[in-house]
Amino acid sequence: MSTIPVGKENSTSIELHYEDHGAGPPGVLIHGWPLSGASWEKQVPALLESGHRVITYDRRGFGRSSQPATGYDYDTFAADLDILLARLDLENVTLVGFSMGGGEVARYLGKYGSKRVSRAAFLGAIPPFLKKTADNPEGVDASVFDGIKKGLRADRAAFFTHFFRDFYNADALGGPTISEEALRLSWNVAMTASPIATLECVTAWGTDFRADLKKIQVPTLVLHGDSDRIVPFEVSAKRKPAFIRHARLEVIPGAPHGFTWTHPEETNRVLLSFLQQDVGATRQ
């Protein structure tokens, strides 16, 4: 198993599990909550076939990575990503962040810049600022986050059963688009995550990324489903172009939050088109 150490907790090393396949321009795919790098199952083959090197990794606390009791904030997540990019000596990378993984992309570029990065992609991602505050009235009310935490504390297993039905809009798309077996697969992956990480990441979703997005200097794809019940289009993707200079907004009609699984053909078509565009004319 391939791992990279990113720190220590008492006597234990904190390590990230990663997969590194193919050859060509590298792309680093950053998963959403509460899944793992394996959630890119329908994108990795398409990227490999198109001649890309593909790196996926499990965020600390999730999948096969270490499960420390601390470090579930975006400064730490971005630092973990920086260590991964440096250890693999990656250049001209495309960072692709899904859902909360978009936070890693935003904070990394805001804090570390784009020396190693040629493109960025936000898929169903939480930036610019998901939480409603006095200066962010478009955000989601804090009671929603509190309700998620309450559900996780009471019965994490039961919470995920209901969560994934909304994640994939199973009531509307159930059957060939999202099977009961696929729902069960996501549930199984989610239950392997650290209960502490699962809970603490809900707090992290309230991070303000507006300043980070304004620092992005590379071509950027924003891809979202317009039927997203988890990260509503209006509070996330619709607002990103106001903060990112080189943003290209694409919408998948009728797609839920988990569109990388339910709408893989559309997702891969848009992502590959973005990867093939010339960055010379737009990168600063």
C-alpha cells in the first residue's frame, strides 16, 4: 500500500494512502465527504485512457489513511496536499476537488500558490463560503450544520442511509442511474471513516474561501448539478465566477450532488475538454 507521512500524533505516524497510475500530465483528484479516493471510480479510467497520470488519495481520517483525533481543518488539509505534491515532485498539475475536496483546492492555491498547478477544477464544491453569516447572507443557515452533527452523534449509520439518498437523489434517479447496491457501496465506505473526522469535517465546511478564490491565477472549471440537495448550486457554483478570474461554469441539468457517479459521461466529457484546453492564453 502506498502511503506518505504527513505528521505524527503522539507515538503514531499520520499517513495518507494514495494511488498513482498512468503517464502524462498529472491530475490529483480530491474526494468528498464522507467517501475516499475510490469514489473517482468512473473518472480514473477515462483520464488514463486520454493519456493522463492520475493520483487519488484519501483525506486524513477517511478511507485507508490514518485516523488521528486532530487536524480536520482546511489549513491542515492544504498542508497535507502540499506534502503529497512535493513528495511526488508533481509539476503542471490539475487539481480536481469534489464537494469538500474543493476546499482543499481553494485553500492550497490561496496559501501555496500555483507554482505546481496549471489548472483547477471544482466539482459540486463547497466554496466560496457555505455558511450564512452577516456578510454572507447567501449561505446555508448554521442550524443545518448543527442538525447534521446531531444526526451523526445520535446514529451515524442511520444518518448515512438517509444522507446518501439525497446525495444521489435516489427518489428521482433510483434504478439504472443509481442502484441500491451503489448506495450501499457509498454507505460501506462512509462507515470506515473515523467518527471524529466525520463529525469535525462538518465544522470545516463553514470555512470562508472567498479570499482564497480571489488569489487563483490558473484556468478554473466549475462543474455542478442543478439538482444538488447537499451543496446547493445557488450558494456555491453560481457564485464562484464572481471570485475566480478565469472560471468556466458548466452545469449538468438534473444532476444530483453525486453526479460523478450518476452522470459520468457528462462529467468526463466536460472534465476532459477542460484538460485539453490551452492554458497559455489565460494563465498569469
